[in-house]
Amino acid sequence: MAILDLNKESESHFQLVYYSDRGVKYCHHEYVKLLQDNHIKISMTENRDPLENAIAEKVNGIILEEHFIHNK
């Protein structure tokens, strides 16, 4: 459903980035091809450490919060 909605908004200037750990299901060639075919950038943890997800989420939250505070 998300990809269908994304494709409807073809005039959007946003680039979607899909972040995940390196779980088998996220590295499967068919899944990666689906993301690539829909021009979705792939970002994954480096060391298969699930704790990296928490760090990335915190950094992303800080960046978004700072962006919206300064752009109001």
C-alpha cells in the first residue's frame, strides 16, 4: 500500500529512505529489488547489532525536531 501511494505522488520531491537492520527478510534479493525498482534508498545497520536501530532512531528524531523548530 505504501508503494502504491508513493507512486501516485510522482511529482513529489522527497526521496524515501528505508532503514532496517540486516535481518534476512530485509536483505532478501526480491525485497531489495522491490525497493530499488521503486527508487527507495536502502539504509541498513553495519554490524547486525539491533542496538544500532535505537541510536539511528534517536538521531533521526533529534534532526527532525531541530528542523521543525527552526523552520516554523
